[in-house]
Amino acid sequence: MYDGYLDDDLSVWREVNRYHRLVEQNAVLRLKVQAEIYYVVSILLS
């Protein structure tokens, strides 16, 4: 009984960690895209 509860806790923890990693990766991708857009816009405006 207790072991099953611990297993559930671990699986929830794994899901949370995976979600955080996805969020971090998406944030990095968004920053890269924004940087590229600013770069292109600055070239077009100059």
C-alpha cells in the first residue's frame, strides 16, 4: 500500500519535472525566435 503511494508520488514528480523542462525549452525557443525577428527587422529598417 505504502509502496504504491510512493510510486504515485514519484510518477507525479517525474511529470512535473518533464513539464518544467518543456516550459524551459519553449522559453529558450521563444527567445531565439524573438532575437531573429529583431535582427531581421533591424536590417530591414536600416
